[in-house]
Amino acid sequence: MSSSGSNEMALNAGHKKAGSIPEQPGRSLHPPSVNPILSIPAELIDMIDQHLPRNSFLALRQTCKDLMQETDYHLTERVLKEKRIIFAKSSRAGLHSLANFCNHPPYANRAEKVVIALEASFLALATDSLEDERNRHPESSKLLDRQRIADLGLIMASLSALPALDTVEVVDAHASTSNTFGSPSKRLFSASEQATYTNMLHKGLVALAIGQTHLQELARLFNVPLPTLVALVQDWDNYGNARPWDPRGYSSLKSLRTLKIHADPYMLYHDYNYDFNLPELLMASAPALERLDVNGGCLVYEHETAIVPFWTVAKMMDLGPQCMRSVTLRNVRISNLCPPFGTWLGGTMRQLTLEGVAIERGARIALEMLATYPSLTSISVRAIFDVDQRSGTWPWVFGTIDEEMLLRDFFFLGARTMEEGREMWRKREIKVDDVPGSEYNRDLVGWKFEGEGVAAGVKFLAENGRRLQR
């Protein structure tokens, strides 16, 4: 063997000893894929080789292999398992990123979690009742509603292309993300991707429609041939009947188990006209949803034609399928006839948290229903409101008479308004200076029961709960 060959082998061996990546316990590196994500063109290798000593080329080759293995591991086992995107009002780059990601099966098949960061009011309300101005969001318009409908459809079609999707989180985008992604008029897809975009839009419109008649309205609104949309409906009978929690048409998030909504409270608003609502669309398309975590807020805005109370906790109806095991609701308004109350979840519910929740049609009835849940192992209750259509929204308390008197003084005798008092209670901003002994007052700290004490605890809440009045 020549001297140069020996030196070359020795250098390569030395490189592997110093630079190779050892396997760690419990982790095996994936073999190089046929089309590796990290692919260095041959021309670039030739250029690098011209500036290297002759006996360093094999070391470079081994370095490239090791680097490809390491990046392949991180991309497939870490990065690709979670997709994070930002939806800003000034750009659709985030939606573009999600749609492109979901159209690459090697990536889409590995994604287990999607985090959507929303700029305020990006996906608040979208209604196809374009002639009805009464319930329109202040920042809304007919043109913007139409664009939001298309965006929601693209989101649902994209998420449906992730077969391993287990978790979806919708959160607020940081203020620093605003206006950082270019012009809103920029085309979502390039010309070469236009066919993909059109196909996904069609699938999205099918996912949004609540019945055959509504599908016809969407086809007319977006100038799409109705037969094109009808061809995408996989189960027409189920689609036409529109049974709750049975995915209709194309959209079906069959693997989704966890849904977290901590974003713009206007997203949770619901009226009697049909609104395109992202949280409800996600829940209606997830027949196996087990864990729901919703944090709404307080809706306060002035609109000359809007029929919305000045102060109201974000309203949310129809919480999900009948298999949910864990429900956390904060700062939402809900009817006592809807889940998690009633008999829908009595056989599956394990954990329930209610904080800052306004209950319509009587909080006592809702708590009496919870007392019948045999599988409940943990319940936490704080800052409950009783909503009466005639007399308004009132705090609901469970403590002693002395504790109730202190809270009554706080809500009705101070300089603050009732709305300010309710906000302080909801946000845990009441201090000892406001209510003496507040650190021990269970109506302020919260009531929590676990294990064998749940049944007795829920019974106590149902029997002792009462409206705080003047």
C-alpha cells in the first residue's frame, strides 16, 4: 500500500474517532434516507475539494454523512413532530407555510402537534350572512369575512392532511410578530403551486359546510362548480344529516386527542346565525377528542349596530364529543344544557376545571348534574357566574355567611363598578386590602376536590351555591 493511501486511511480513521457521532442510550440514528433533507450538490463538493489537501476528501465525506444523520434525526424525531406557525393580519405567510408543510407526506406523516399563534382578530368571526350587519365584528367587513372563510377552509384541509396529529394549540401571537411578514396582497402560492392551493381550498369549503344547502351557498360565494365540491364528499348520508361530532365531508381529525384554545376571545363568540368558528370546527371534526383546555376572556367593545352586551364572558356553545376525559374551561360562557353538563360525559369525564365560567339557565342545576358523574376523580371550581337573561350576571358563592358578607361589601359598597369587581374576581386580582382574609376565603382561592372526596364535594357545591346579591 502506498504511503499516501496509508495516510489517507489514517486520517479518515482519526476523523471518525474524533468527529463521528456516537449513538446514545435509547436513541438510534436513522439511516440516510433516499432523498435526504440535507443534500449537498456535487458541484459544491468539487469546489470544496479544490481547496482541501488531497488526503482530506474522505474525512469531508464522512463529515457530510455524520451531519446528514444528525440533522435527519432532529428533523424527523424533534422538529417535524411539532409545527409552529404564526397568522398575522398583514400577511398570509403562516398559512402558506402550513399548507406547504401538509402537502409533503414525509413531513406531514410525522407531525403530532400544531401550534397556531394568532394575531388579535385574525380569525375572530366569519359569517356567510353577508347582508346581516348586526353581529359583525368591529374589524370585519364583507370582503374580510370572505377571506376568513377561505383561510379557515385552508386550515381545516391542511390539518386533515396530518394523519398522526394528536394536539392542536391556538394561542395569542406576541405583539412583536405584527406586520413582519410582508404585504397582505402577496399571492399565497406561486404559480407552480396554484393547483395545490385550489385543491385545498375546495377541500376546505367542503369541511366548512354544515349541510348540502350550505355547500351550494359556499360554491356560489367562491364561484366554484358545485359538482367539484360534491365529488369530495366521502359520506353523503352522514354529511347531509350533520350529526354532532361525526365529521362530515372531507375534514376529519380522527387522531386529534388534545385541543387547547388560549387566544383571542372573539374566536369563541357564538350567536344564533351560523358563524365560521375555528374552535367549533376543530371540535366538530375530532370524534376522539379527550382533552379540552379553553381560556376565553371578557368581550368589551362598542359597535353601533352590534347586539352584544357591554360586559360578557366569551360565549362558547357545544363543547365536544361524548368521549372527553378532561375539560378545563376558563373565562367562557356556557349553557347548563351543553357539555360538560348533562348526561353526555357522565361515563367518561375524569377531570373538570371551571374558572371564571358564566353558566346560563342556572349554576345550581349544572352542579347537580355534575354530582351524577360516577367517573369524576377531580374537580376545581372558582369564580363562577350565574347568568340570568333578565337580571344580568351575578357572582356565585359557596362559603360561609361571614365570607359572603365580606364579598358583598367588596362588590357593592366600594367605589368600583360591578364590572370592575367581576373582572378583579375573575383575574385573581382581589387582595387582602380589598377583602380581609382573602387568602383563606375559598370563594376567592377556589374549591378543589379529588379522589374519594369528589362526590361529597360536588354535592356540597350543589347544595350551598347561591347568588351573591345586594
